[in-house]
Amino acid sequence: MLFIEYPKCSKCKKAKKWLDDNKINYTDRHIKDDNPTYEELREWHLKSGLPIKRFFNTSGLLYKSMNLKEKLPAMCEDEQLKLLSEDGMLVKRPILISDNFVLVGFKETEWQNAFATE
């Protein structure tokens, strides 16, 4: 399992603690140092079944400074994936990737449900 995080992010810290408390093995990856590639993001997006907008860190400073709330609706999915692959700070985190699912953001009940069916 791959755990994509920004170490200073409080949600990432909570998610990591949840994984550790539940004795779930994972490989850690710092999103700023090793930004997801276009290909990875495309694969995770398809696997997740989520709308592409869920992969954007809409509360982040970069998202706001780029005025993406107004720009994203006019962009095609391919353009949005390219934009996400340019800077890890645009990507919602944490992201947990397993063989069977992709979880974006940390909502404990979502994570529990995903592992209950694993």
C-alpha cells in the first residue's frame, strides 16, 4: 500500500496514526518531494471512481492563489491531471493506494469501510 502525505498536514498525521493503530503496512511518500506523475494520477483517478475535483486540495493556498475555483470547470480532465502533476501542493492528501481501492483525504469511516471489504 502506498501512503501519499505532506508530513505537516494534520489530516495526514491522523491518517498515519490510524494506519499504525490498525497495524496496516504501507510505504510512505512525501507529496512535495515526490509529486505524483500524470500517469499515476490518471490511474488513481480511474481506480477511485471519484470526480477529478476530489483530487484537488481546494483549501490550499496555491489552489486559491491560482483562482482554480473559477478555472477548473472550463478545463478538461486531461488539463486538470496535468495541472495536478505539476505541484504536489495542489493535490488533496493524504492518498492511500491499495490493489483494490484509492482513498483521497482522510475520513475515518470511509477508511474503515474500505478495509472491511478488503
